[in-house]
Amino acid sequence: MFSIERQDLGPNFTFGTATAAYQIEGGQTDGRGTCIWDTFAATPGNVKHRHDGAVACDHYNRWPEDLDLIRDGGFDAYRFSLAWPRLIPEGIGAVNQKGLDFYDRLIDGMLERGLKPFATLYHWDLPSALMDRGGWMNRDIAGWFAEYAALVGNRFGDRLAATATINEPWCVAFLSHFLGIHAPGYRDLRAAARAMHHVLLAHGTAIDALRGEGAKNLGIVLNLEKTEPASGKPEDLDAENIGDALFNRWYLGGVFKGVYPVELTTALAPWLPEGFEKDMETVSRPLDWLGINYYTRGIYAGDRDAGLFGGRRIAGDLETSDLGWEIHPKGLEDLLVRVSREYTRVPLYVTETGMSETDDARRVKFYDDHLRAVANAQAQGADVRGFFAWSLLDNYEWAEGYTSRFGIVHVDYATQVRTPKGSYRAFQGMLHNTR
Ligand code: FCB
């Protein structure tokens, strides 16, 4: 049970659950093209047990049961992503009719159940054919992504309650092109710098394309972390400043102010695409809402040898999830207040938070505490309109494969049987009959 009650978040607050296509769909059939995660997962050393998304939660076939679960939990909305390679197998050009049909069924299925569809265009499944051309390192992706966005806007736009362009551009750019942890697994500063800019440029061109097709209520989903210095020493404060710039301010500043942090444009100057400044108007197109994904805080210490630009992340001493991520609800409260004071007054949604854990009682407390953090942020003036639990189902947790369980519903991968956990029941108890 939660201690917080629905009305503590205000009368029109939207509660939902979130998933992403590659993590649950499976269904690599009916004309779907391959994506960078298919090959990244097949390459030894990248993903635990070399797990991949070939079957995942078989949501491609079991989606009616999954939508029933969301409805029966009392949720108002479902945040899902569309798979670019299912809709346009080569990334550009020919459209896959069976892919269109699948998302028609899925979106209509949400509407029939009274669920508001919150769509994400890109949750990391870049078509392989576009990776062959350089993927996010190639400026042309701004046009490729706009073509895909126009298709989605044209075909589904009038049925979507909200649409986000990109999920977590920091992960798309930095985690995947500098840290090498996600596909395509690059560890290269020039690759990262180019992806950091192109991902936001493509966001802007996609916003234009969606608007051009009449789609409404458009936004982006940023993952943000509360950054803290290891101590008050000047080198730790500098490290925290760079960490905050790399994780948070690059994206918030680019999208809402049309400016990147000067520390980074200076440090990355040799590698950023030439003339990037001319794109900043496109990067900062007006938005209707902002999604924030929040999981943990980041502590930074000065390190001139091993750190990037003089700093690196170190472990903290708070309680952690089973992935070792520190649990810090106050960080969510502080970020929501910061974003609404310093960056934007558009409505904010917590589009993901959650915990990898087998002891579900801890997950119940996690959600209770994070919902309270949202209420606290609202009390300080942050216009937070919704909260989506990550995730509806245990699913393919990227480089962790199927070893990590974020679901409020348990999935037995051998049988595909779904079993609601206590955390699902806690949401249901709070939300029931209030929809
Ligand atoms: C976020 C991703 C999501 C999931 C959670 C745990 O970074 O958006 O797909 O993997 O983390």
C-alpha cells in the first residue's frame, strides 16, 4: 500500500506506466527491419548472457492482455514507443504496411480501454541501414528522423494524447558513443560530440515535421540526474559542474534556451560539428510539455588523469537498487523545481522512474517516496502533471539483458505468464475507480 493518495497530486494528474518497443515487443517478423540493438546484442561482451530482444515479452502478440493490465490497474495513460525499423525497415524510404497495422491496433486498443496514448518516436532502436551511414554521427539523420516523424504524425497523430521525439538524448549520444555501454558501443569523443548535437537537431526537425502533419502536444523526454560534488574542494566543485553540464545542462539549455553550456562548447570545440550554432533555433523549437526520467543522483570528484574534463563519477553511500543505483527521491523533487524555475514553464511529466529489484516491498516504498517528492515539487510551484512507472513489465533491460527486473508486473520469460506484483496492487489500490 502507498501512504500517498491520488488527490495529493491534484485533481487532473495523469498516472501511467511506461515501456519501450525493443524492450517488450519481440515480433521480429512481418517485415520489421533490423536495428542496432539486434547486432550489438549479438556481439559477445556487450550484453549479459548475450540476451537480445528477439522475443522479449512477446508484446507484439500479447498486447491486448498488456493493455488490459494497464486499464485494470486504474491507470489513465500508457507511454509506449514506436519501432522505427518496424515502420520503415531501412530507416528511410519504403513503409511497412504490417508495421502501420500493428500500431493502429495498439493505439486503438488503448483508446477502447480509455487509456491516453503517450507515444515516443525513438527509444533507441535505430534501423541498421542508417547505422551503416553513420547513424547519429551523420548530420543527415535530422532529415531521416523528420521523414519518420512525418509518417507517424500523419498516420497516428490525431489519436495520440502526447508525442515525444527522443527518449533520453544523453543515452543516445553519450552512453552509446562515449561510454560504449549501449549500442552502437562507441568510445570516441568525436563520435559523442557529433551525436550530442545531431540528436537534438533531429529532435527539432521532428517537431517541425510532426507540427506540419497537425500532431498536437509535442515534447521530448530527458533523463536528468541530481548532481552533487564529492566535497567542497574546488576540484570536486569543478567536476560536479562539468558532470551537470554533460548530463543535464547540455540538453535543457539546448532545448529550452537554444544555448549549450560554454564549458562544453569550449572543451568539445575540436569535435563538434562545424557551424552547430546555426542550428540552435531548430534545436530549441517551442514545446508543449517536457518529460523527465529520473532514477538516481550522480556524485562527482576531481580527477585530472582518468576523468573526462577533470572529473569523474564516484559511488555514494545511500541505499541502492539491485543495479547499485542510489535511491534519492529528494533529487527528483529538486530537479523538478530547478527545471521549472530555470528552464521552462511548460507542463512537466515524470515519464519514467522505478527500481530494479526482486524484493517488491522495496519498490512499493520507492514509488511512494517518489510520488511524495512530486507532490513536494508541486508545492514549490513546479507544474507537474503526470507520473509514469517504469515499467509495466519486467523486460529487456539493455546491457543487463533479462537479469534486471523493473516491472510492476512479473514476467516469466519461459511461459510469458504475467503476474502483478505488490507494487502493481499498490497503484491499483490508490487509483481504483477514480479514473
Ligand atoms: C531508462 C530507459 C528505459 C529503461 C530504464 C531503466 O534509461 O529509458 O528504457 O531501461 O532506464
